[in-house]
Amino acid sequence: MTTTSRAVERDVRYHPNAYQFVYAALRFTQQSLDRPVAQSAENEDAHISGVELLDGIRGFALNQFGLMTRTVFRHWGVRSTDDFGNIVFELIERGEMSKTERDQLSDFFDVYDFEDVFDRGYCVEVKRAFTK
């Protein structure tokens, strides 16, 4: 994969940080699933499905932004899991990410609701705050 600097130069649908975030979330997901961090399409062992990537995006976003996740995503123009699918397939079209024949844009549609997972499902860890 290449850096997203080319994405900044092109007419893109989303904020450049959204593309950078997807790359970082992909690496996070590969590491979380104990998969090799792929640098080429030939490494099938590193493949991450759309649902796996979205789960990684959820965890990575909560680690990075906490309760501000939806605000950050809205600033980037990302309002649903569908938007992450659009970003991924835009990167695939540019040759900056790869996919298998099993991967489809529809894999990203309505996987989870942002309000449910980033707001209602957010859990604040208070254990350390109350220990001496």
C-alpha cells in the first residue's frame, strides 16, 4: 500500500484524514487478529474481510477518539459503515489497497449503527480512578 498523500491531490469524497484512518485501522485490525501486516496483494494470510475491518475500525476509533468518535467521523464526512466501504473501494480502485474476489462493497452496508456502538455502547473505565 502507498501513503494517502495521493488521495489529498485527487478529488476525494471524504476528508483526507478518513483515508489515513482506514490505513491505520487496517494495521490495527491485522495486529489484533494476529495477521501479518501485508504490503502486497500476494499475502492472502493478511487478508481482512469487510466485517473484520469494520470491527477493527470500531475498536481503533474508540481507542483514538472515545466519545468524540462520531463528531470526528462527521467532520470527515463519514456517517455510516457504508462510507467506510466507499473509502476502501475507492482505495482499491486507485490500486492503493487490494481485495479478493470474495470482497464486495455490500460487505460494509449497515453493519452497525454509529450511535449504538460509539455513544450508547461506550463504556468509561473508572476502575483506576477509584483505586489507591
